[in-house]
Amino acid sequence: MSESVKTMDKILESYSAKVMKNRKKHMLVVDHQEEKQKIDANTRTIPGIITNRGCCYAGCKGVVIGPVVDMVHITHGPIGCGYYSWGTRRNKGKAREGGKNFLAYSFNTDMQESDIVFGGDKKLAKAIQEAYDIFKPKAISVSATCPVGLIGDDIHMVAKQASQKLGIPVLSFSCEGYKGVSQSAGHHIANNKLMTDVVGTNDDYEPKEFSINILGEYNIGGDEWEITRVLNKIGYHVITTMTGNAAIDEMAAAHKADLNLIQCHRSINYIGDMIEKKYGIPWLKVNFIGVKAFTQSLRDMAKYFDNPQLTKRTEEVIKQELGEIKEDIAKYKAMCDGKTAMLFVGGSRAHHYQGMLKEIGMDTILAGYEFAHRDDYEGRDIIPDIKLDADSRNIEEIEVDQDEQKYRLRLSKEKYEALKKEIPLSNYEGMISEMADGMIAIDDINHYETEIFVKVLKPDFFGSGIKDKYIIQKMGVYSKQMHSYDYAGPYAGFKGAVNFARDVAAGVNTSAWQYIIAPWKKEPSLAGKIGVE
Ligand code: CFM
Ligand code: HCA
């Protein structure tokens, strides 16, 4: 029996029968001989277990809506949630020419006891007005935290009235933290509102050739800037990125694109599906992390557009960019070769970084997600198998509006079906398909399981979040926050790959880890050596 299987069994045996039954379904050892491996995901964490998950408000305000630069984002609730979702994610943004960027601000209604008792809607209306008077934003968002749902403030009515009075969109989100089982419910809530109230509202935009949107990319540490640098060089026109460094008018013109790219499937697949259904624009699953994956994604895009100049330019740019980074990657590979990694991140990075690690010679022996759904592990074709719940895709209500004159429908049904066989068009294979046999896939890992796996399987690198990073480092294993990249980045694209390789090479090779056990615990103290003890 492999060490991985033994460790999994050891962990499960230490649980009570009920917990064991639950956790057993959330972990597996990859075996591609088995026809279709199933893993439980997107279910409630067992109370008492120390999870790395966040909440619905974090997924809606913190993740999807928060990065839009020219909107004022108001958190309606007591101050804590607004404060702790302020700045830590490192989603960067710049003002457009003549425009504004409010990312450095934290706007909150700071509800007090009296607001909880007598209602907070008047305070919210005042806050919206005040924010408008001072900042004159193009749009405002209002995100509800737990107590707002409990006392029943009608934030949607307040937002509607404010929008009519001020003449700007005021988007309200009932994303109370307790909804759903994780951040995931918040992604869905944010996606739905962006689709109903923003996408499709800017018809003035005149799309250029090769127009695309990048969905599920949040410009953490500047990733989006490195990706668009390369895409622009090839000749693409990015109408909007959702929502890293996004601007409201650009998102409103998303329906004018030829193709949607989906980087993080988990947080934005709803918009990808809804745009496809409503406007007939397909989406392509891409991966911008790692040289090979980025190169492959660029080639898949060229296949979609099927234009000789674009294809030629794609190859030229790839060649040129590879030439510039080849030596650096080889240098860092030599420092990392043969080392092992574990990855536990939100809902997509545990997959995206495996290829990058492999390029520097590191195998990922365990990988998992905090809040992904089964399709992110097993692939989209398992969908009919999933019990639909409030937190699942729901595109039935979307009106179909496929006017070929108005929108840029590029593909006939036949071409679409033919392309689907060659590239991941409106399809995602999931993380497990790319993991090697014998590796562990684990959902919603808890701190106890993390400790055991790290102690027994001794990885050289652990890609983690803030909640687990220091526990892992205290065990003598280099741990990097894959959410915020600690203080570094960008890590996406060609130049990002070099940054990542350099940081990992430094982290796994530092001599710091040998001092985790104090030297005097391993060898006699100086006093002992000279015989005075
Ligand atoms: Fe998507 Fe993200 Fe992720 Fe995510 Fe997140 Fe994030 Fe993440 Mo933190 S949207 S699922 S909800 S790639 S904030 S930028 S790093 S957990 S793996
Ligand atoms: C969130 C945001 C987060 C948290 C990161 C972490 C991020 O889900 O609330 O736990 O280290 O990327 O900032 O995922």
C-alpha cells in the first residue's frame, strides 16, 4: 500500500464514525484506471472542524465585485467584515484616462446596536448619498453582511431608490455570509447581478477585430497586466476582464466580444454560460499559469479565430517570449528539480499551478480546493449527476437574444461542434484529469489533516492561504500564499512564470528550514561541549 493511502486511512481511522463517513467522500487517490472517480464537494463543513473556507460575502464583495475600480463598494454591516476584506487580496487596478479608482478605500455603514434594533436602511441610504456627493462614482455596489439578512433591511429597495435619485447604477447584493456553504454562493450572487444589470447595457461600444473578454481573472499581484501585455502584442482586443482591474462601462460591453476566455471556472462559469446562452458567444477554458499552459491557451485561441495572420503572429510572439525566459526557467529548474509540492487553494489555483511546478521539476503529490464544486474536480460532463441547489448554475431564466447583426456570432453550429473536439470550448475537464496516478485529491482539507499529510509525506513546498501558511512553516516546510502571492507577483504569463520559479527556488533552498529544530536540541550546547555542565 502506498504511503498516501496509508496516511489517508490513518487520518480517517482517527475520526468518529460519522465524521469518517463524511470525510472519506472528500478525498481520493488518483487512479485513471477507474472509469470515473467521484469526489464530494460543495457540502457543508462539519462544525468544529478547522476549515480554510470563507463566506458568501467574501465570495461576492471580496472576490467578484470588489475589484471593479471605478465603483464605490459599500459594505452594509458592522465594521469587521468590511475592514478584513480591505486590501488583503492584492487585486490591483488603475484608473482609466480621466476616470477614477476607488480600490484603496474601504466604504462601510458601520452598523451599531441601535441600527440592528431599529433597522439600518436609513443609514445605508445616507451612506450611498454621502459616497456619491464626495466621490461622484460611475456606479455603487452595496453588499450585505450577516446581520442585515437577520434583521431584514431591504437593501434592494434602498438601492433602487438611490439609483433613481442619483442616475447611476446602484447594485445591491444579498450576500450575507451565512448563505451557502462557502465563498461559492457569493460568486453566484455576484455573477447573476452583473449579468442582469451590467453586461449588455453598453451598446455604443464598437468592437475591433479579435475582441475577447477575460473572465475569472482578478489581477492579483498584477497577473492581468502580464496576460494582456502578451494578448495585445498578438493583436487581441480585450474588451473587459471580469473583474480584475475592471471598469463598469467595459463590463457593460462584454456582449460585443467574439470569444470569452475563462481562467477561473469556479467563480465565473455562470456568466460564461449565461453570455453564451443569451448572446451566442462561446467560452474557452484557458490556463495562463505556467509557460506550457499559457502557450497552449494562446494556440487554442488562434485555432478558434482560424485566421492565418493571427496564427502566425501567435507563433512569433510565443517564440520571442520563450527566448527571453528560457535561461531563467532552466536556472530555477536546476534548483527545484525532484522536489515535491502540495497545493491547497480556493477553487482553481490548485489545478492551474500543477503544470507550472512540473516545469521546474516539482511533482504535486496532494492538491485540493476549499470550495470548488464537483465539476472543477471531475469535469463538466458530470453535471447531470449533480443535485442542483441554490448554489448551482441556473441559466434557465436568461432570455435568449441572439441577433447575429447586433452581436458578433462567429461560429456556425457545425464549426462549433468540430472545434469542441479540438479545444476546450465551453468545456472544462477538471483538475483530476491532469493529476498523475497515486496523487491525492482532497476537498475542504482541515488543519488536522494538513498536519498529518505534511508530517508523513514531507513536501518541500506547500501552496496555501493565510490560515494554514504559518502552521506549515512551523513544521519546517516552505509555504507560500497562493492567494495573494505573499507580497510578490505577477505569476501569470511568461514573465510571471519566471517570478514564480524564482520565488519558489529561493523558498525551498533557504537554509532557514534547518533551524526549525533549535540547534541546541540536536547537538550539545557550548557549555556541554566544554564540560562545565
Ligand atoms: Fe477563482 Fe480566484 Fe481561485 Fe476564487 Fe478566492 Fe482568489 Fe483563490 Mo483566494 S476567484 S477560485 S474565491 S482563482 S480569492 S483570485 S486566490 S480563494 S484559488
Ligand atoms: C477570500 C479571499 C481569499 C483569502 C485568502 C486566504 C484571498 O476567500 O475571502 O485565506 O489566504 O485570496 O484573498 O481567498
